[in-house]
Amino acid sequence: MEPTSVNIILAVLVAFGMVAALVGTIFPAFPGVGLAWLVALAFGFLAGWSPLAVGFMVAITLITATALGLGIVVPKRATDAAGASRRAAWAGLAGAIIGFFAIPVVGFVIGGAAGVYLAEFGISKDHAVAWTSTKGTLKGFGIAALIQAGAVLAIGVLWLVWAFLEFTM
């Protein structure tokens, strides 16, 4: 397919979507990996579903599913390894949700950390125990964010190759 102005505009819009997805993994303003997958899916619908496109979308879907799964498993394991209670983990989730809406961009992290710390301190009455649980939880979410950022980069590279092949073949 010969690149047209419509194809170029489509490629630029998808590239902006991929960059927004990457920003979303670094600053949890929105789900970065899910956004990258949706942008790639939209590209497939707009550019057409050739056999090549289907293959790329399957690979992108596998990367997305793996990253989303690890985004749940890694923080849970880190929280468990730090000795945080189940109550603290739930309080961290509630704090993250509240923080997301209360403080744009960084509220998710601040609220989550505050939730874990306050719940763990409420249970143990020990600052050191609460702080250890909070650090472990933050470490787990940090590692998960790096994994998801890597997944978005991989999705972006796959999309670039897909777009290049789609528009030059």
C-alpha cells in the first residue's frame, strides 16, 4: 500500500497514542498497557486486517496480557515478601483509588503508599513495621511499572514495524 496523507495522519495519531501509553505507565494517569493495546487495535481496524496485521495484533495481545498479569502478581509478591497484611494491601488499593482522583498524576502512588502505611501502622502500632510494608509495596509497584513500560515500548516497536510493512508493501 502506498503511503497517503491519510495513512501518515493515522500513523502520527497512533504514535501519539503510544507515547501517551508510555507516559501512562510512568505517571499512572491512565492504564498505559491497555491504551497501547487499544491504539494498536484501532490501527488494525483503520488500516485493515491483513494476515500480517493479525499476526502483529496477536503478538501485541500476548505482550499486553503478560504485562497486565505481571502488574498484579509482582506487587502482590513484593507486598507479601515485605510482610504486609491483607488489610494493608486492601487499604493501599483504596488509597490508590482515592489518591488517583484527589491528586492528579501522582495521587495513585501517594494514596496507595499512605493506605498501606496507615493500615499497617493501625495493626502493628510500629512505625518500622508499617514503613517496611510500605517500602515493599512501593518496590513491587515500581517493578511492575517498569515491566509495563517495557511492554509498551515493545508494543510500540511492533507497531512501528507493522506500520512500516503495511505502508511499504
